[in-house]
Amino acid sequence: MALLNVENLTTYYTTLRGPVKAVEDVSFEVEKGQALGLAGESGCGKTTVALSILRILPSAGKIIKGKILFNNRDTVSLNEDEFRENIRWKGISIVFQGAMNAFNPVYRVGDQIVEAISTHERNVGKEEAMERTRKLLEMVGIDPSRANNYPHEFSGGMRQRALIAMSVACNPELLIADEPGTALDVIVQAQVLRLLRELKSKLNLSMILITHDLSIIAETCEKTAIMYAGRIAEYGNILTIFKEPLHPYTQGLLGAFPSIRAAKKRMVSIPGLPPDLLDPPVGCRFHPRCSFAMDVCKKKEPELVDVGRRDHYVSCFLLEK
């Protein structure tokens, strides 16, 4: 049984110009101990999926329909108090994009981790919470004495590691990492990703890794879901999708990615721009940029269907030819 099941999730943002159809009919699952990579261009709905799962959408955002099952429990139907008490932070936690903005600049880092523990585990005293905080910092490679420092006294990589320590402070089963390497140089980014892999193994964490960098997903995840304009284009086992991508968008993403081992080749870009989600195109949302588009693509939205391989789903009419 999957730890997390997202079924037909649809989330819109209300604006003065009308609803932004940020996420529509998105479905995937994450098994226990498994990492899923959520990939796609900026603005495709990756972060909105994460915020919907954690029920921390901005005021303009609303889940229109769909189910989010965590340990077979529909979390969408829970009231806010039940969700905060049982799911958020203790069951599912998140490493936000941009660690500096995730910490309050006027409070010590250790105190903020202690607050997270005390808020969600009311039977834990302050001294015990501080001791756990020091062990958490040590686990992510930070000297425990730095618990007394303020966020601005940490480097970017240290802040990100401290944020990871805070995200696992209440022993969650599922960790969502939203662009964990943003604004970090490649060496520090590699250290942060290695830390996430180590924690996943050590703590038996399940993980959703959100990124636009397919190389990060390739070395970190077992499965991936490729998103385009609020929908999933292709979803399945990481090896299958990287070796034999079937959706033209996935093929375009991988074709634009250089290899250090293969023969030199000209990078292939995807023409055009992503659609405006206030008024997405009728039919397949990728058809205006797709060199294989047919008449049916302009009239009807393809469903995400099993293509007859193990754990491989694709949303494209080309497979029906």
C-alpha cells in the first residue's frame, strides 16, 4: 500500500482576471521509503502540488477537487485543527525553497527548531527539545553549539542543512524538498542532496523532490512525474523514463540536457513558451509547441494511461496510433 496517494488533484488560484488553473487532474503515488521526483519548467504547478498536499496554499489558492490519501486517510476532508495535529510536520514536512526566507531572522536557529518540536509534540519539555535540536544539527553536519546563532550567521549551505534538520525534527514519514539546491553553488548543492539521500536511508523517509534539474532526479529518485502546464505528461520508473521517454515533452527535456559520456551533439530546445494558465489551450496543453501534434491534440485532452509497462503512464495521443 502506498504511503501517499494523490488522485485527480485540481487546484486553482483566484485572480481578478479569472481562475489560474495551476494544477488539474494530477495523480501519483509515493510508496514507503521511496523518492519521487516532480519535474518540469518553472510555473508548471510543481510547488502548488506540494502546497496542496500540506494544505498551506496562499489565500487565493483552493483545492477544487481530488483526494490526497496519506496512510489511506483522506487529508482533504480533515479540518485544519485535525490536519495540523496529525499530519503537518509529524506526518508530512517540507524543506522550502530559499532557506534564508524560511527562518525568522530575529530568532536563534536552535530556538526555531525547538519551537517546531514543542508545537507539534506538546509532551516534550524545552530542555529535551533543545537536546534533540543539538542532535539534529549534528546529524546534518552542523556543530551543535551553532544552535545559538542567528540565521544570518550561517552560510547558505548551513542554512539549508539547518532547515532540513528542522523538517525531520518531528520524525515525519514523508519529506517534500522544494528545489533544495536553489541559490547554492554546485558543490554545496551536491552536499545537500547527498545529505537528503543519507537521511532518506537512515530514517526510512519517503520523499518528493521538486526540481527542474533532471540530473538531480536521476541520482536521487526511484520514480518521476513530468509536469507540463499543470498536468502530468509522463509518470513512472526513473530508468524506464530516462531510457525510453514516450511523451514529446519528456523527449524534449532530455534532448536539451547535455551528457558528459555520449558523443557531442547539438542541444535541441523546445520551441515556444508555456501557456497562460488563465486561458490554457483547448486539448493537449503541449500541442502548440509539439512537432508531432495532430488534429485530435487540438480538440481533446489526452488521459494519463498505462502504456503496458510496469509503472509507466503517458498522456499522449501518439501512443494510440
